[in-house]
Amino acid sequence: MNVGNVTKLPQHLAIIMDGNGRWAQQRGLPRIAGHQEGFKRAKEIVEAVGKQGIPYLSLFVFSTENWKRPNDEVAYLMKLLNQSVRNEFRTLMDNDVKLVLSGRLQGLPGNLEYELTQLARETEDNSGLVLNLAINYGGRSEIVDAVKKISQHVLEGKLDPDQIDEALFSQYLYTPELPPVDLIVRPSGEKRISNFMLWQGAYAELVTLDTYWPSFTEQHLEQALEEYARRERRFGGLAQ
């Protein structure tokens, strides 16, 4: 792929990191082994996306629906997240990555919300890749939370309902600084977006790959980007 042709690359890439548990089960391993491998893959792919020159990357780490999973699996995922926060600080700084966060962070256990927000604060002056981690995130929840904030501002007289349009609504999302999603990549072969970035991804291209996330490589990333480059995006209009 001609990575120098930036007009063919997405500005905002989003990845649904799917298939950790199934990857482990296929190998006769406990599901947590899949999550361990999945976290390693995330680090590698973040570095690969940075090398491609894509400015924004969103990773679907943990959804609002994932709390329905077995308690021991959820507890392990939270432990992995906690460990990764500090372990990866140096990597983020060395690669000039700016971390931002999406989701209902106040619902996370222990001091995880504090650790994540502190890490985001410490990287806020970095000027390279913007990495958005969606944790305890749901697209519907994000829209509901935005509506609540807008409603409160209307009640307080800070906002006139006639001012509300799509541009203003976007400013009430978890990460208003992010541009719309151009490409959503989903490993594991599933062909759905699973409540991920519903507003931001309204016109995103969707590429699904028949490989589980722990087996996802830089070559799979390039395959998805090549597929995106072949697409003609019309945004509801006619082909040129």
C-alpha cells in the first residue's frame, strides 16, 4: 500500500478488538489467556497505526454490556487495565501519543478511573497519535449522557433549544475533539458494530476480517487500509 498517499488513509480509525475468548478456547486455554494476548496486540497495533501516519485511533476496550460476563473474567480484565496504565506510560511518552478516554469512567472499580484520567492528563501535551480508549463505553449511553448534559444546560438557561444542531450536539460527546470515524475494523468475522461510536461512525466504512484479535497483525491492518482505499465514500450523495 502507498502509505505516503495520505488522502487514501482514514483520519480516524476505530477498532473493535473482538475474539479474545474464542482465540483462547480454540487453543484449549482459559479465556483470560486470550485477553493477555489481546493486550499485547493492542500495543503493537497502536505503534503500527502511528507508523502509518493515521492521526486518530479509537480502541473498543470494554463495553457497558461486558459487565454481563463472568465475574472472574471481568475482574481480570480490570486488573489488566490497571497494570497497563502505568506500564505503558513510558511507551506513550516515547512515541508522543496523546491519550483520551471515552465512557462512563466513574463506573470503573477501585482507583482505575483516577489512574486513567491521570495518565490522560500527563500525555495531553503530546502532539503525535491521539489514542482514544473506549472503556465502560456504549454508543447509546454516550448519546443519552449528552442529552442529559444538554437538558441541564437548557434548564439552567445556559442554552437555547433553538441553538441545538448536530455540531453543538457533538460538543457534548465524551471526546468532542475527535473527528468523525472514517473506518471501523472488526476482527473475528462478526459483521456488526455492537453499539460502538454510533454518532461518530454514522458514515464510517466497515471492514471485517476473519481472524481473532490476538492473531491480528500489522499485515491485517494494512489489508483493512487497502480495502478502505478502494472504497468510494459518497456520504449519501452520488458517485463521482
